[in-house]
Amino acid sequence: MDIEPPSFDDAEAFSQQFAAETEKMNRCLDLLNDLAERAASEPPPPGNFRPDKFRPR
């Protein structure tokens, strides 16, 4: 069984797709880091806060 190496066009398309997906992942990580920094800088909730009882109106 002969296995042909991928063509240059396939490699170029893969490279472009990989770069695009890497950029998306980096944006997601940046957003997560921003959220983590905001959460760390906010004061903790009061001791009687029950997230399981919280219902937005």
C-alpha cells in the first residue's frame, strides 16, 4: 500500500486552519484570564450568600 505525502496545497490549507483556530483559542484564553482577574479583584460575597437560591428576575 503506497502512502502519498500530502500536497503543498493541503499543507497550506492545514496551516491556515491551524492558525485561525489557534487565534480563536488565544482569544478565549484572554477572555478567561480577564474574567479570572476581575473575579480575583472583587470582594468575596457575604457569608449568607447562597448561589443555589439565586434566581434572576
